Amino acid sequence: MQENAISEGVQVDQATGMLNLISKLKRFVRSQIEDEASWQEEWLRDPFSLPDLQNMTLEQLADLPFERRPSQREGRHGSGVSS
């Protein structure tokens, strides 16, 4: 009977350990997702904020293919006139 109590105690400790591990893993994944989201927001504000781009020379930057995005003043069609 005492052996059953000990084995149940071990099982409870293992279950508690697993729940703690899952909780820590969940917090880690959530922090990684938030970091990724903040990095993407920063990149959308300033595409040149990437460290690789900051270390490039002007000649190297000039060779990169960038698509032109219309500014807010130009509107969606890039005509320069807002409707």
C-alpha cells in the first residue's frame, strides 16, 4: 500500500513537471512571435533598418531591386492626386 502511495506521488511530481515545462515553452513561443511581429513592423516603417543593409556600401545598395510603394499623399494609384 505504501508503494502505491509513493508511485502516485512520483506520477504527480512528473505531471507537475510536465505542466511547468509546457507553460515555459508556451511563454517562450509567445515571446518569439511578439519579437517577430515587432521586427516586421519596424521593417515596414524602415526597410533599411536590417543590419545586412546597414553594412552595405552605396554601390551595393544601388544594385538591390526595390519595388516602389506609393506614399500616402499619392494614394493607391500613385497619381499624386487624392480623390
